[in-house]
Amino acid sequence: MQMQFEDMKAKIEGGNGFIAALDQSGGSTPKALKGYGIEEDAWTNEEEMFGLIHAMRSRIITSPVFSGEKVLGAILFERTMDGEAGGKSVPQALIERGVVPFIKIDKGLEDEANGVQLMKPNPGLDTLLHRAKALGVFGTKERSVINLANREGIAAVVRQQFEVGQQVLAAGLVPIIEPEVNIKSPERAEADQILLEEILKNLDAMTGDDKVMLKLSLPVKAGLFDPLVDHPRVLRVVALSGGFSRSEACVELAKNRGIIASFSRALLNDLRHQMSDDEFNASLGEAIDEIHGASTKKAA
């Protein structure tokens, strides 16, 4: 029985697991490939580079350990969504494994102003949303960055995120709103607090009965985001690893009830191109188990 939209929604809302972030895009692709053990001299143009990263993602998606039992969803880069894995479209391959597909929709960040980086304009968004919906994608993800505890800047980030989120909802998809607080910020705790207040304002102002998801940096103060976890307009709160190592991110995650992981680097860190399939699957399985544990078993 294949998951339909309502099945996916129920899985994301109540499932025991986490969301894998497989959405490194153009600018971060060489770095992701280097981490995977493929040096920059392995490709001569962008097409070949994307071919290599696609092969890596296909290997992850088709691995026997990557299933809906522990991985609730996966966030894809647009080119990955349009590609194939195991002879099927990537969203379809994921759905058949019980994994809910999402797509990254932002076009990168503006230069910093007021201590934050807003998302760049995205005129082709409606077309992309329409295409994603047709491929069976459930939701989207959009990222902005907060570097300082500037209320005006943070309010602008959250406002823009919710405006784009409304566009996503109108297309019949569920948005993951991601205003990332830079974990290296000297004003991180203050930024967390302002962000909480601004998100609550925007959630309370939503009309109708739509729900959004939130992807947030793990807060300095454990439990700070409890009001978001409990909010009737929030389908699920997920956390990014944000530069923490996997073990650090898992320790912080376990302190926050109701929040599950949506890790990228912390999930893929130990995988290498040179590994045999058995080694690759064992390494990926270990990462999945650790992240699943921190998402589902919370510290007292």
C-alpha cells in the first residue's frame, strides 16, 4: 500500500524517527563530495559534479538501512528530485520505502543586513511547487540565517519565511520554515528568544487550519521551543545540526522534547565513496541509529 498525502502527513506528525537532509546544493556540492572522499579533480564540469553527488544520494536512498522505519522523510535538492534512484523517480523510490519526500526551494541567501540573511527572490517558485506536487513530493524547505539578536532583522526573516510558507500551502504542499540561528553567534541565546517570540506571533496570525513545520537550530536553553512543539499550527519541529558533530548534536537534541532531527552533515559525515557496500551500509546504519535514538529517546 503506497503512502498518499494524508498517510505522509500522519507519518510526519506522529512517527518515531527523523528527517534526513540530502539537499546540499550547487555551492556546497564540492565540499559534500570532498567529505565523501571525491576530490575536485574527479570532474571537469558542473554536469559531472552533479552526476557524482547524485550517485552518492542514490546510494544512500537505495541502501537497505535507509527505510521508513527510522527515517520519516528526506529533503531533496531540486536536481535530485528530478533524477532517478533504482530505476524510479527519486520521490517515488522514497515513497516506496516509506520515506516522505521534501524539496529544498530557496535560491540561497542575500548579503547580511540587520544581523540576518534573508532568502533571495524566487520568481520561479510556483512552477517548481507545481512540478514537485506532480512528482508526489509532500513538503518543502526554505532556509534563512540569523547571525545576531537584532529584532528588526529576525522579524523580517520570520515574516518572509511565513509569506513563502503561505505560497507553499496554496500549492498543496507543507512548508518547513527554517530560520537558522548561527550556532557560532555571540548573541545566540538572545537570538533564540527573539526568534521564538516572532514565530509565535506569525503562527497565531495564521488563518484557516493549515499547519507548517519548523526547522530550527538547537537552542542554548533546553526546552525553549516547547511552546512551538505544542502549538496547534505546527505539524512537527525538527532540528538542524548546524555545524555540531553528530555526537554533540545528538546530546543537544535529546534535551529537547518533541523535537526530532533533520541532520545533513551529521548524518553523512562518515560515509566514503571508497567503502564497499557492506561498509557503507554499516556506517550509514550506525548514524541512523544514533540520530534516531536522540530523536525518540529524550534525556530526563
